[in-house]
Amino acid sequence: MPREILMPELAESVVEGEILKWLVEEGDYLKKDQPFVEVMTDKVTVELPSPYEGVLLKKLAKEGDVVKVHAPIALLAEPGEAVAGVKEAPPVQAVEERSIVEPGLPPKEEKEDLSLFKPDTTQVVVKNPFLQETKPKEEARPQGRVLAVPAARKLARELGIPLEEVPGSGPLGRVRVEDVRAYAERRKAQPAPEAPREAPPALAPGFPPPPRYVPPKGYEGLEERVPLRGIRRTIAQGLWQSHLYTVRTLNVDEADLTELVALRERLKPEAERQGVKLTYLPFIFKAVVRALKRFPVLNTSLDEERQEIVYKRYYHIGLAVATERGLIVPVVRDADRKSILELAQEIADLSAKAREGRLAPEEVTGSTFTVTNIGSVGALMSFPIINVPDAAILGVHSIRKRPWVMPDGSIEARDIMYLSLSFDHRLVDGAEAAAFTREVIRLLENPELLLLEM
């Protein structure tokens, strides 16, 4: 019997993937772990390895299709199963006519079955329902009563299996005993359904439908339509979820980074000698982690189904990276355990992989807090979108020379940066958000504190 290859659950909370490109054709022979299809899921493109060895019989999804997790995407014949038109398949020992006699069945009934079946002598008969297109006979099972051998009917009754649900591998789709047994094993292997949970609150009755786009009259031919797919589709879904399932509020503050600018300039030559490009982001990550430890409510998520606030005792900081394909958020795991130079190197590596489309699923999931560097494109201020299910996201902006009133009342030109913290007001109060931002600013304005052990 052929095996189904299912869309895997590549990361937590991923529910579907888009088929971007098939790397093999139907009839190709696959080795175990050989990449066979490119899939887009959760803002990354991954090449799925084949979980089995055998022949790709049929693609069950087209390029561009969006497939749910655990749904079948391909059928694979097991090694040894004879298939017509196989490419690069291992040699299969030629066989003469194969018997399809069911053990324990009367010879007379088997003889009747064979009279209905005329195999192509140039091919080996494949005994499964999915390969009927390789047989020169009718593909569809006749209408009416299900064709089945008596022993199969008896076994199906004993197991409580509806016979019409069992794919038959015999002539004209006749159900055999081994078909019933295989169906029972597949059904037994399926996971039991989870107990129903209390559903999250539904949208208010009368929630308006999405607006319908209508081109202006007379300009219909002056438009180009591009399917909403790939990363842009994933981004759109994430933003929609953030808009619907967070109460987004903004806190803005400013920081005098003159001392940090000077410290970075002093450390840059040593970092370069160690092969590391030192930016401001490692210092910001350090300050964020220190502040999260003081204000743990900013490092939480809301479990909507269970209506529980999840406090996380680990610090995985997401970094929003602008790429040609859209915004991607790789995650620096365990940022609290890494030095300034280690953070700098990992930030650089993940950013490069994001721009080249080489991120693995585990590198874009599991963030507990996110930083978006809007200043890298020159922005003065922003209202960042929360990267759900995080409780907050910090936007850091351009560092510019501005007049600054010093403690003694004098005015100096200082290196100033605005910070904008978007937070979910269901989880975080305004006072906590403001205090968190001030703690980040305190650490950035006194950067030597970031070099001390935490």
C-alpha cells in the first residue's frame, strides 16, 4: 500500500503551509530524507525531506496551494512496490503473473475476480487503489453495492467498519481482507480527538464583512493583480491576528545615547579584530533583557483558549528584519546568556539568513519579546505592530544630534533616540510599560552597566 506524506507541523502554532515548488516529479524515486518540496510556513521557506523511501506516485497539492498541517500532500510507493514509469528506481526483479488469491478464499471466487481483470502484460500489476491509473481498465468502483470478498465483509462487520469507506485493491476496486485490515490500522493510528475547550469570545454580532474592491470605471485594464501568497500572505495574517486579538497601546520616550555612541566607537576595533561587526542592537538587546527581568509582565503571553497569562522564565528576543520578500522576525534564543559580542554575531547571522531565505522554522518561532529597528531605514517615530503572541514590541529609531538640556541647565548637542513601546493593554498596565521603557533607557544611557554580569 502506498504511504501518504503529510504536511508536517514545522513549528508550534503553525497550522498550514504553502507549496512553493516541487523539487521532484511523479514517478521519481526518493531516498529517505531527500528534499522533495519547498514549503512556506511562518515566514520561512523550507525544503521538506521525504520521511520514507520509495516512488512519488502522486502530488496531492499544486504549487501555490495552501495546505493544512497533517493534511496529505503526496503519495509514495514503498520500496519493492512495482510502479510503471518509475524514474531512477532500483531494479525490481521481474515477476510473472501475480496471484491475487486471498488466503482462505474459495478458488472459484478468485477465478471470477481474475476474469474481470486483464493486466497489461508490459507492466506489473500494482495492488493498491491509488495506482489504478496505471492499469488498462476502469478506474472507478462500480456504483451500487460495494464489491468485496465475503471474508472482507465479515471482518468489516466484526470491526464495525463501513465497507464503503475502505479503498479496494482488487479488480474493479474489490475490497479484500488486507484492505480492511490496513484501513483498521490507519484508523487506529489516528490521534484521538482532544476534549473540547471553552471557545474564545466570538466577534460581536453584525461584524461587517471585508470591503469589496471595485476598480474605478474605465480603468479596469490599467491594473495588475498579484496573488497574496508567500511571505506577504503570512505577514497579512499575522497583522490581522495582532489587530483583532491585542489591545495595542503605545508608550513613547527618548534616550540620550551619547555615552553609548562613544562606548561603541571605542569597542568597534576590538570587535572587528574578533571578526564581529558591532552595532547598537546588542546593547539594546542586553538592556531589554535586564528590564524584562525587572518587569516580567512584559515577557508574557495570553493563552486565549485557557484564559491564562503565561509568564516565561526564558528570554527569546525577536528581531524584525526587512527583506525583499517582506518583514521576517528571526529569534535570538536565550539572549540573557550571551555576551555583547555573541549577540552581535548572532544578530548578524540571523539577519543575513533572513535576507537570503535560509532561516529554519525554529529560528522564527518562540519569541517572548520583539525589537524592531525602524531607525535602520531612517524613521523618526513609529507605532509597531505586536508580534503575537508576545505582549509587547519595542521600536528603536534613528540616533540624531539634537539640543538637550543638561542637569546644570546648559544646552548641548547630544545623540538622541526615540523609543516606542507597543504593548497589549490586557496584560500590561500603562505604568508598567512606562517603567519598563525608563529602565531600558537608564541602561542605555549608562552603557557600562550592560558590561557587568547579570
